[in-house]
Amino acid sequence: MKVSPSILACDFTKLKEEIMSVSNADFLHLDVMDGIFVPNITFGPVIVDSINRLTQIQLESHLMIIDAYKYVDAFADAGSDFIVFHVESRSDIIKTIKKIKSRGIKAGLALNPDTPLRSLLPYFESIDLVLVMTVNPGFYGQKFMPQVLPKLEKLKEIKETKKYNFLIEVDGGIDAETAKLVAPYVDIIASGAFIFSSQNRIDRIDYLKKLSSKSII
């Protein structure tokens, strides 16, 4: 299992120390909100650039914004290794994927809890990652929505049957117990409060890394 701590849960007054405290992470998950696609506003390319200067860990820029295409170059220049945008956004999906990949960056599509998997079907061959939201995007600290589990199971089935190469990631309400529920279906777990609320962050990341397809409750 790969682990991607969500930076939104860290203490931004000591960003360098917070990033150093999750040094065994595989990725850092950067939640970018514009106040339009979702109700809240977080940060933009300037903060991504600052984080990139502080670490060698790969950065996932999760763009919860209305027009991802318009900002691909800005987040690419800031040091993103993955740019993930929402299938529900107004961006032309194929055009945006192509632009991301033209910058030598991996492209991902995110899916809200109520959005059906069929909305992703035309893009499975083009993307590197599918991010399944297990909370409604835009609000930090929400509870995991177990009704998304059948969607994760079906997505894994499609991936394996068709031999697609994209990674499956989950984000939202992930803790010690909900991580066990999603582990059979995903390659990457994004987690915020569960990791950053602990004084033993290295241990919590290691715990998540050890989960596997045998972890289901």
C-alpha cells in the first residue's frame, strides 16, 4: 500500500517540520480548493512550489477547482508529479489530460461519492490514477461514507478485467478502521487527520503501508 498524507491537516505555521515528520510517505496529497467548485478555499501553486522546495516526496495536486485546464501549467511549474482533477468539473477532460501529460506529469481523475463510475469509462486508457472520494469534497474532517465501497470494488474489477494500468486511490475519512475496509481495492490511501493528529506519524504511515488485500474486516 502507498500512503499520501493530506497536507491540509498539518500545521502550516511549521510546514517544514510537518513535512519532515512524514518522511516515509510515498506521496504528499495537496488539496487545492477554489471556493467555486467546492465551498472552501485552500491554497494555490505558490504553496505547492514551497512544499516542492522542502521535500523530495512526490506531490499529488488534487484540483478541486472549476477549470483545471486553465491552471495545469501553473501547477506543473510548481513541481506537481501528479495533477488530479474532477470529472465533474467544467474542464474538457481529454484536452486537460493531454495538457497534463504534455508537461511530463501523470494525470488523474477524481470522482465524487454520488458520481457513477460510468462517467470515467471513456478515460480509463488515458489516465494514470483514479481518485475515489469517500466524502463530499470541500470540507475537512468528514466521516467516511461506506456506501462508496461497492464503487471501489467495481472499479478494481474493471481495472483487473480490462488490464488497465491506472492506480486506484481513496481519499476521505480514512483512519485505522476505515483503511482496512478500502485496502482490498486500492493502491494508495490519502489520509489527513489520522496521520497528522498523531505524535507517531511515521508509525501510522507504516501501519497503513502494511495493509493489503487481506485487510478487509
